[in-house]
Amino acid sequence: MKSVFGIVFGLLPIAWFGGLAFYFYQTNQSMGGIATKELGPTIIGLSVIAGLFAIPVLFRIIKLASGGSAKPRTIAGGDIEVEESGFDADAALARYLARKAANGGEIPSYDPVPVPRPGGFGRKQV
């Protein structure tokens, strides 16, 4: 439902700028085309802006049509299908604990290099 509202609200600026472009085009035609030099860039600009607003809407429509969603899919038995990733948290924890045990029970700490503090603003320190 959220994606449908996103598409509907995404169509509003397209309708607005497209409607303005159509209005100026009809106005130009009703004057016999004498204002083409003046209204031409405006019509083209409004059409480009409407086209730019159409790009995200097209991506949302394609995503909706392809069935892509962020929700996990459920199998017929009611179990949730989980996507497997390449990261295993248990293996990472085991590696950490093995490295810690190899170093005598503690991870070596690194002391930062001392950085001299700059002088204050104003008088020169003696």
C-alpha cells in the first residue's frame, strides 16, 4: 500500500509540470504560433522537469511490477524464508575469541602517538 501511495504522490508533480507545459503549448497554438520564440524554451523546460520527476516513479512502478519488496517471503507452512548472506556472525566471534586466546587472553592495545598541542590564540607562549 505504501508503494502505491508513493506512486500516486509521485505523479502529482508530473501532472503539474506537464499540465503547465500543455497549457503554454495550447496558449501558443491559440495565438497562431506567434509566441513560439518566447514560449518554446518554457515548454521544453517544463517538459524536461516533468520527465525528471517521472524517473523515480518509473523505478517504483518497475519495482512494484517485478514483485520486489523488502519484506521476507513466507512459505506455505508459515515459515519465513531467510536469505543467506556471506557473513557468519558465529564464525567471526569464534575467530575473535581464538585470536584473543592466542594473545594471552587480551587483545593488545595500541597507544596513540602523542601530538603536540598548538598554542592558544593571541599571545605567543614563552
